[in-house]
Amino acid sequence: MTEPAAVAGIFRPRLTLQTLTRGDGLLGMRPSGLFGPRGGSVTVARIDWTYATASGLRWQIAAPTALLNRRPAGMPPVFDETGQHVALLRDLDAEANALDRILELGFHPLPARALQWRSDSTLPASEPLWSLLQESFFGDFWAEQLPGLQELGWRVVVMPGFAHESVPVEAWHLVVNPANGDVLGKEVAAPLRRRANGVVALAGPANAGSWLLLLGVEINGELLDLVPMLALLLKQDRRWLNAGLIAQIDDAALIRLRAPGGKRIDALAAPLKAIVSSMLDLLTDPRRKEGPLPLSSWDAERLEQLRTSLLDSQADRAGPHGGWQLQGQDGLQQLVQRLSAVGGIAPVTAPAGLGVTLRPYQLHGVAWLQYLRAHDLAGILADDMGLGKTAQALAHLLIEKQAGRLVNPALVVLPTSLLFNWQAEAARMAPDLSVLTLQGSQRDDDFGRMAEYDIVLTTYPLVWRDLDRLRVQAFHLLILDEAQSVKNPAGRSANAIRRLQARHRLCITGTPLENHLGELWTQFDFLLPGFLGDQRTFQRLWRKPIEINGETIRAQLLAQRVRPFILRRRKSEVATELPPRIDIIKRVQLQGHQRDLYESVRVACDEQVRRVLARKGFRSGQITILDALLKLRQVCCDPYLLKGPAMVPAMERAKLELLRDLLPGLVAEGRRMLVFSQFTELLALVQTELDALDLPWLALTGATPVGQRAAIVAAFQERQVPILLISLKAGGVGLNLTAADTVIHLDPWWNPAVEEQATARAHRIGQTQTVLVYKLIVEGSIEERILALQARKAALADGVIGSDAAFPAKFDDADLQALLAPLA
């Protein structure tokens, strides 16, 4: 039998909208799945894939409503005008993209049983129907989303009676029944104009007798009118009608607003408080109509007060010495002129009483810190892990005390796991500096004594809880150790830190950029508020062009702007006496039952994720996605990490089997090992294996009491045991574990910098032996994808942060001129 000729068709998706009413025989809509009840007016959509060939053949089929197994065969039967069978080639990728887009816009398949009809005789043809979750969503969809579908090539057909043409159409094509000439519907024949009166910035012509005010909020690049959202908030939450109760609302609290189309928006309370306090009478006016708020010239003063109160706190936080940061190019010009007149960084000598000999590159680091202090600047000390950042900071503080400038204490905020390390290092390196640790319930008695000490230590989990007690104390220097811990600018710790009083600021981190450029903005917003603009401007000028568009020139410009304020030396450049480090990727293959388990979990997770994406979209489905990835990683590490039914007795355990072969030999060679994992349950399984092998071990995890951690580290450093099991979060930063000459990463983490920090516990100054670094990776699994992601993140960090030589000439003429390079 001869195969039919294959013909390619031109694909265009079609959306048909219709509002069903009682005139169509509809009584209403009962609740079904995600859909709630509706009255006698229900808008539905039909979605079809249409094809046309160059010879005039046409073919269409309804889009699939099933979320699984939705890719059909690619060649449906089509017959030409002579009756010959033609095989039409479908564009399955385009169909899938079109379906993904319609799901992203909030359409869901509408079960036929949900519609209630007057009688069986009024039932329409059984075509698959779709709808939005609420009838009111269609007006916004027509005005805001339909133009985008048109741009993607969608055909849009409207049936008679459609009730949501919220933006007028300039041209139609009528759809006519060829048999009798009846108009069946009309197809949009001209590009829809997007909704008029888009929200504009808060402003008004000063010389006008009256004007209209639009309060805009930007959500995912779209400006929405804030007025109706606030009006609804005032109706639902009576606190906002009382000035005293408004004042009690925390500025950093998140207030949930309802946007048009049913979106939920979490907004910071501070700007909402300012707006409501200034505009309460207008927002609650029962005569208020939709759209801009009408203002008269009498409102000019309060409008200006509102504008001022809505400004970001960067101006206040910049202080009297940071005005240049807020003035853009003019401010940079002022800074360059001022620094050019004073010359470069002057060398310093180690302060008397320092209990450690500083290496030349460390002395240069102290000189850089002194330069920043002298010129009321701030920066990031970002040397590689293990190069003595804490020693440089302590030497800097000791100089400040001996010069009589440490009249107020320095506050150091750090991860809980580093408390004892800072206490020990300060006592050893700078015994003349008095240290107060704010920790535990007894700290309530210590807040009043902070001014008596040179250094005050607190932790990120406590700084926001203790904010009211800390903010009354002025600090000479505020240091964030492991500053990447507050990379989320909206987090409680980050918000609290920005509200503390400090003359000088310093970030210490071996990984100033871990995942994206927004983390760099967060640190500079703390250090030099306004230097990189506000968050939205930074996103537009830098982050999107560099991360998404790959603009390397833009990355170079950003690097020129920030590098004078970042000091980052690599171990390979300054610690040439360090013994070699050998990285070994040990790939293991899953076998038998474990391989079958991985594949079954993968298939189940794939189906689950697709369902959630179709129902909720990416943003709302992130928890499900992360949970699916977690399950796959758990199977790779050890099947017994997976919660669920009992495992088969013969279940393979690839990584533990490798450890059984690897560890006894390494111990017999006299090696000392750090074994890292982010799964504490996996470390517990390893402990059982070590006991069976009669190999002694110690463990340091989040469950280890803070008071015991120093003893565990000391025991390992004194070579009492050969193996230390460490959770990545509890022991991956700040510890000195140079007794180890072998590091084993049981599982890869998404962030390469975190693994590097963990490895640097052993490969650091003081290490005398070659360090072996093993990474256990399951071949062909999600773990190999994680390795590829690590490489991309490392390339981003190197492109912007880069690295310095041992003695970089920071703030020389080249650096100062680079500061003046144009932003865009």
C-alpha cells in the first residue's frame, strides 16, 4: 500500500470566547474542582489547533484538556479536493508551547458536568470547554493578555453576547454560516490596543490648579493601580482606619493585597502606611470612582509629604558622609575628585599586641580597610576561604582602638556556628579587645553593657529579634561575617541590619556572589546605600542585561564600578606555600532496585510537576518542584532517605557501598577526613556504617549544641579520631580544620561556592599536606545536572567579582576613572 504524501501545515491556535446566559438555556454553574459556583452568566473558551497548507487544505482539532500524555500522533488523515489521502505534518512543539501559554494565563479545562442546563435539549455540542477561575477575570484578560496572544499569532473569535470586551476592537471579520448567511461570530481583525491610562509615576504638575493622581505598584514588570487594592484593604482590615493602630504595624510586615484578576500581592507595610496616612479621606470617599484620585491645589503639600515618605530609606542610611552615593554620576565625580587629591592606599604596620604574624597580603588588606574607614567608605573583604579574613578584621579593630577611634563598640553579626570561632580567634589574636557575646536567654542582661566592650557578637537569627535593643546603641563598625547569609533583601535579618546605627560598615565573605547579581546589590545596599541604585533600577540596568541577555560589556562595566570596594585574593595567588589540592569526581552507577526506584520516582515526579504547573503556574508550584527534586537527590544519596513504603531487602545503596570500600583504605593510610552532606539523615546512615566497620568518628550538625562544638573541633584537630561527619549548613563555613587532608562531599549542592567554603575548612593556611577532595556523583542523574549548574554560577561570579593580585592598587587612577564609566 502506498504511503500518503506528507504535507507541512501552517499552525495557528484559535481562541473562541462566548458568554453563556439563560437565553442559551444555562441555569448556572455548580462548584467543580478549582471552579466555584457562578450564576446565570458563565464565560467559556474553546481552544483549537488550526492548520492550513499552501494548496488550501484546512484542518483543525480541539486542544487537549488532559494534562498527561497530551502529545498526539503527528500525521492525521486529510483528504484533498480529489479525495486523495494526504498526511498533514503537525508542529507538535508549537502546539505544546501554545497550550503552555494558555495554561500560564490561568485557563483551566471546565468539566461539562459543572454547567447546569434547563433541559437536555439545550445542551450544546460536546466540545471541550475552558474558563478562567472567576468570571471577573475575563475583563482583565481581554485588556491585558489578549494583545500578547495576538502577537504570538493566535486567532481570536468572539461569539455573540460575549460580555467582557473591556477594550474596544477597531476591526472585525465576520464569521458567516455559508449555508444560510447567519453571523456565527466575529474574529478580531486588528491588533488590540492595551488598556489605556496606564499607571504613571507618583507626580503632578506643580503649577496646575487640580490634577489626577495614580498610585502605581510594579508587579513582575507590570504597573498596577494601587488605589482599589488599598480601598479593599481598608474595608477588610479596620486597623488601617485608626492612626494609633497603623503606627503599631511593623514597617517590615508583609500586607496581603488583592490585585485585579485575583492576584495576591504581598507588600511591605511601610509605604502602605505612608499612603494611607496621607490619603485616607480620598481612599474611603464613598463617591470615589474607579481610576485616578482627583486632587486639588490644596492637596499639593500633602502630596509632596507623601512623595518624600515613599522614598527608599537609602538617603537616611547613607548618612552625612554618603551623599555622593545618591547623586548618580555627579556623586561619583565628587568621590573621584576627593580620592584623587589624597593619593592611594598607604601601607600600615601590624598593631602592637596582635597575637599573630600577618602575611604581607594580609597587611595590605588591613591597609585597604583603613583606607575605607578614613574616607567613610565601605567594602567587601572577599578573600578566598582560609586566607585569614578574620585576622585582618581583628587587626583593623585593634588599630582603631589604639588610635582612640573605637569609642563605640564594633558589632559583628555572624552565623551561630561561628560564635565560638570568633571568641577563640579574638582571644588568641587580639587579647586586648574585650568581647561580649549576645547569646542565650541571659543576653537580656547584657544589652545595657554593650558600650563597655570593644566587640559585640550576635547572630543572624537573633539580630532581628533583638533589633529594638540593638538599635539604641551606636556602633563604630558593623561587620557582617559570611555576609551572603543575608542575600535576601526582604528577609528579616537583612531588614534589621539596615536599621542599625553604625558609622562604618564591612562585609566579610568568601562568596560575595553565589547565585545571582541581586545578592551583590543586597550587600552594597547595606554598605553604600544608593551606590548601585534601588533594586528595581539595578534589575533593569544590570541584572537582566547580564544574566538573561548575556551582555559581557555590561558585566565589565559593573565590575569596574564595584571592584574598588571589593578585595578578593585567591589562594593560588597569595598562599603559594599551600600544598596542592586534588579534586576527584567519583561517579557511581545505580544498579538493580535502586536504579528502578530512581526511574519510578522520576516518572512520578515528572507527572506531578506537570500537573502542578498546569494548575498553578511556576511561581505557585515551586514548593512541589523543589520537593520533586529533593526526592530524586535522596534516591541518589541513599534509598532509605526516601519517606514512604518499606524498601525491598536487597535494595542497593551505591554511595554507602562505595564508602565501605573507600574509607577503610584511607584510614589505613593515616588520612584524616571531613565528610560533608546537606542531609543529616544521610550522615546518620554513614555513622551506622562506620560503627559496623569499627571506624571511630565525630559529628557536627545543626543538632549539636553550640557549647559542644568547640570541643568536637578541638578533638578532631588533636587527631583523636580520623573522621569528622559535618552537615554542610552547620560546619561549612568559618571553621579551621587543617588536621584533615581529605574532604568527601557525599552529595553536590546547587551552589558551588558553598562546596568551596566547605572544602576550605581543610585546604587553608596551616595545611601541610596534599588535600584530596572527593565528590560522589551518580552518573546520568540529577546530580550531573547540578554540576553543570555549578559551572554556570561560577562563571557569573568570576565575570563580575573577578579576583585581585596579592597587593592590588585599589582606588588608583585607573579604578577611579572606571568608576565614571556610563551606566548604560
